[in-house]
Amino acid sequence: GACAGRGPRRRPRLLPSPRPARAEAGGQAYYTALINVTVLSPERGGPTLLRIDRGRYGQDSPKVEVKGLLVAPVPINGVADRLGCDPRTRFQVPPNTKQWIALLQRGNCTFREKILRAASHNATAVVIYNNISSEEPVTMTHQGK
């Protein structure tokens, strides 16, 4: 993940899928979230574009485009914590950043808790990534705000 002010900066853009909703095994419809991330890193000699087309919007999430700086939580007592479950979770957002997106790892608490914690720090959106890389994406069900 990228912590603002250190290492590469990631500027993601979430786009609603132009494809109609599809159904999962249980018959639940979902929308594909296309994620474009521009990584600005001096080591790479210029910006690098990453495109992820396997994301999914949450069941109750607005299906709208979101742009902003991607920010992972800062370490808690010197230990990296990407889950966003701890009440001490904080994000280091650069000054004058109007829109930013929280990057959180799946696991340890509910999607709702993660989303509400990031929202309490004024995140524009939340991207939650799988804690097991071989798993298929899931449609989050949450009753966030």
C-alpha cells in the first residue's frame, strides 16, 4: 500500500462497469468495479498505470466514479496494520487533499466497521482488497452510510 508522503503515490479511479449486473451462484447481482491506479515512483522513471478489472462494488455502495489519492493506514505503535479495524486507525492524508480513498485489507472485522472508520476520517471511498490472493472477489454486503 502507499502511505501518503512516503514511497510511490497511487491515484486510483473507480469506474462503474459498462456491463450489466451479473449474478453470483446465490443469485445475487453485482457490478464490476474497474480500478485504474497511477503509481508515481522515481525508481520507475515515470508514472505506471495499473488496471484491475476484477473488483466489485459493494451491494449497498453507490455505483459511481470516484477519484482520489489512495491512502493506507499509518502503522500503530510502529506495526503496520492494513485492516482498519483498530479504533486507533489513522490515515496520513497530505494537506489540501480534497478527495482520498482508504486502502484496507479484508479480514478481522466487518466491512461496515472498515467503511465507517474510513468515513469518520473523511475518506471519499474505500477499497478493500482480499487477504488471500487466490480468492475470487466477493460482493460486500454492508449497511454502511
